[in-house]
Amino acid sequence: MSEKPIVMYGTDWCLDCVRSKSFLQKHAIPFTWVNIDKDKEGERYVREVNGGNRSVPTIVFQDGSILVEPSNKELGEKLGIGAA
């Protein structure tokens, strides 16, 4: 999938994607970004795991778990860090 433990699928125009990317960057969490507007395989994957919907961000973790459109609080809890 990727050399980094987290893969985030999203779009450049999605404000939740921008927020989630910023959260990971602020906490120095490495991740791979897949823009589903430019990566059709990424878009297919997002639709597959979201019942046909293009729900973003879809964030896949090393343990195989997935968060879809998480809040900073949910993301922080998953990663064991604060939500700030």
C-alpha cells in the first residue's frame, strides 16, 4: 500500500481533508496523501470501503482500521495524542 503507516485518501477542495492533513502534519505523523480526483485507483478504493460513496477523508491505518471524515478528537484518540 505505502511505505508510511497511514494513507489518507481525499481531495484538495475538501475542508475536512485539509483539516486532517494539518492535524497529522502538526503532530509530525507521517502519512501518504492520495488525491482521489487524480488517482482513479484511490477513488475506486474509497468507493469500495464507503459503500459506493466518495467519502473523504478516508484514512487507513497500519493496523487496517479506517476512519472516515473523523474529527480531530477522533483522529487524536486513534493516534493516542491530544486533539489540539
